[in-house]
Amino acid sequence: MGDEKSWKALGEFIRTQRRLADMSLRQVAQVAKVSNPYLSQIERGIYKPSADILKGIAGALQISAETLFARAGLLEEESTPPSKKGQPMVEQAIRTDPKLSPDQKKALIGVYRGFLGN
Amino acid sequence: MGDEKSWKALGEFIRTQRRLADMSLRQVAQVAKVSNPYLSQIERGIYKPSADILKGIAGALQISAETLFARAGLLEEESTPPSKKGQPMVEQAIRTDPKLSPDQKKALIGVYRGFLGN
DNA sequence: AGCGAGTGCTTGGTATACCAAGCATGCCCA
DNA sequence: TGGGCATGCTTGGTATACCAAGCACTCGCT
């Protein structure tokens, strides 16, 4: 059922985030309350973590659980309830901010997109 | 880790929703691609369904997966109380962006304020 | 009554999520 | 050179999520 691929990608995403936060396997594992080998295996896509494990990992990495769920393909929707559908709120707000120069806007949006994991 | 109580409540919620949709265990189970005994046990709080099972059940009951995840206590409630007027649009948008971690939000806002200061 | 089809539940078993202990390698400092 | 100490990984085992088969019951129908 699980698409295999999603899980693999999820693992890589987690590893990336962990390295980005400059933390070791054991550090994250301890905070997330899982064993370090298991975390390792998750990162390599060998096992599919259950939901509460995912939540723990998200907490340890200080990223939102929703993000991980979405990455794992467990949430169908990109929650885009209000306003504009094509563009995220943040980008829209940045673009329309009169106090920012064009270069600054570009930089900010760049950082923002970087954070989203792309 | 899982609060026991949440899982019990989740099960009752699922059963309620199922009855409300006037469906039998087997019907929902088939659509959700789980066995009917297992679904029964989930409804009685005996087992904690994994995330993809939850997603399947949500689909079968035509309710959003997010709702179930929230019920299961897997998503911390975002509860974005809207609009503070004194705050710039950009900061507000950043703070309420579900895809950003707290640290990332802090960083982004930091960059933004830095730009305004120069 | 008797049966057929519906309901939810119990039970034995299998697959897999998850862990404790330990291995292998690399880095630092005496 | 060699012993701590950190890193990520392997392995054997346990707990539990999940299923197939079947039980006990109820409700219409004839």
C-alpha cells in the first residue's frame, strides 16, 4: 500500500534535516524517543515508521509533523484553505510588501523555499 | 507514548462516524482495505492503527485524514488565532505557515527584520 | 420450525515495527 | 602508537499491528 518510494524519500528528507540541524543519529533518536539503529533504518528507507514515531522525530527536528506526514504521502492535501491557491501566503506577502527592495524580496523567497525542503 | 485515552476516543469517534454513515464494519473495512476484525478492534481501542491504516479509514468514511490524525493526538493543534493588526503582513504569514518549523520561522523573521533595518 | 444473510466478536498465526547489545571505522589527543 | 570517544551500521530478539477462518447472534423470509 505504502508507495515504497515515498518512504525512501521521507527517509532522505529526515536525514537531510538532521544533518542540517547538525545532530547525530543518537541525539535525534534520544529526543525522539527511538533507538538509534531504528532511526538509521528509517533514514535509509528500510522501515516505515508509524505515525507517533514520525511525530516524535518531527518534534526532535523541530519541524512540523504535518510536513513529515505529507512527505510520507499520508496527507492527501496541501492545506490551502484560504485565499490564493497557486502561491503560498508567505510569498504573496513578501511580494506585496512595500518596504522591501526587489533584491530583498528575491532573497527572502529564496530562503523560504529553501526551508520548505526543495 | 501514545496516550491510551486518545486512541480510545479515536476508536469511538470512528465508530460514531461509521454508524453515522450507516455502514457496517465489513463495508468500511473493505473500502479501507483492512480486515473487519481489525477495524472492530480499532474501534474498541484495543489496537493503535498505523498512519496509513488511518488514512484508509479516513478515506472510507469520507472524512479528512487530518481530522483523524488530530483526534489521535498526532498533530499538535495549530489553532492559528488570526490577525494581529500591529504586525506586518509578512511576519504574520510566516508565523501561520504550517510548513515551517519554529526555528525556521524565527530565522525568516530575523532576516526580514534585518532587511527592514537597512 | 428452519435457513440464509446480515451483524459484531474471538482466536491462532504471520509479518513487521521497534529495541538492546555490540561491531567497525574514523578522529583527537597524550 | 595507542587508547578513549564519537559516528553510523548489523544482528538477534520481542512486542504488536494486522489478517483468515470461524463463532454466536439477530432478523427477515417461507
